Amino acid sequence: MSDHDPGATVPADFAEHEADRYTEWLRARTGADWTDATGHRFVTELGDDTLADAVFRRYLVQDYAFVDALTSLVGHAAGHAPTVEARVELADFLTTVGTDEDEFFRRSFDALDVPEGDRTDPDLWAVTRAFEDLLGRAARAGYAESLAVLVPVEWVYLEWATAAAEEPRPDRFYLDEWIDLHAVPAFREFVGWLREALDDVGPALSPRRAQRVDRLFRRSVELEVAFFDATFQHE
């Protein structure tokens, strides 16, 4: 796990924590990793329009490859969801990723001159493979575990994008629209729904599954930090 181990300050049992919401307790358990992810150099430079095209190009290629594993996880979560409403919410998100977001990737790849091979079969970074492995393990484990990964990866993006959405905005469309995709009301509502879904099921989990959810949530945030780090390390 991360060097920012919160164990000494945040109880390992939700019942012993002062937070009213299960997801707030999980976020507190991530320690400084949460701040490192939501305030990373990558998202700061993206928001103030100083991020190098080469950095964003590398990021987009890896993120597009990651989307395949993400949509698979969402599909598994929908299959395990306890209600029709939950299945519809997750299915609607899949539709958004497969339409609006996919169209954004294609236009951005064209603008950034991304070769066809990098679009369809890129060399994956170690952190991308680690992320895909984490999503696969969560999907196989069950509904709560799937949410334990979906909540942080989407919540982190909502938080940094909401801050970046303030004026002034980037001039390059692929930076500006990437912010918008993760700051629009519909995305905020979806992240809110994800949190409520995990808030509902989390407190009733067995101790073993609760520990697994905690580990998955924290690992997801660690990997978000590592993913942003890698965009600069692969220069």
C-alpha cells in the first residue's frame, strides 16, 4: 500500500469513524493520496492550459486503453446490481462512455496526430496494466467491490474537473472538453448516485468484504496518482 497509510489516524472500522457516510470514511482512509490525485501537477497544468501536448497525448492513449477495462467493470456491476434502477443508471453511464466520450477521444486523437497503432493497440504502461488488473479483480469479486473502484476513479475526476471548470478555461478544445465531460451536472449526479449506492451496501458487508472494499478503494486512488505521474515519467 501507499506510504500515506492512514491507519494510525482513521479507524479501520466504519462504525468507529465519525463520518456519517460510508464513502466519506473510505475517502478519509486514502490519506494524502486523495489530495495527491485531485491536486496533481497533471490536472493543475491541464486546467491552466500549460500542459504539454505530448503529455496529454500519452495520457489519452493510455486512458483510451483503460476505458475497455472500465466498461467491462461497469457491465459486471450492472449484472450484479440489486435493483432495476441501479442497472439503468450503470447502463446509461456505459452509453455515455460509448458515445460522447468515445467521440471526444477520436477527435482529440486526430488533432494530436496519434498514430492508428497507438489508438488500437498501444504499448501499455505498467500502471495501466495494474489498473486493468484491479478492475478485473473487483468485477469478479462482486457488486460492492465493483463500486469500491468505480466510486474513487470517478469521484477523483469530478473533484479536479470541478475546480478546473472555473474561468479562465483552456483554449485547446481537447483540454477544455475533457474538463467539461467530468464537470457537467449529469456526471456530478452519476458520481452522487455511485456514492449513495456504496453508502447503502457498505455498512452491511461482512468484515472480510469490508476490508476488501477498503483495500480496493485505497488502491484505486494510489493508482490514479501513479497514472498521472507516469504521464511525465514517460517523456
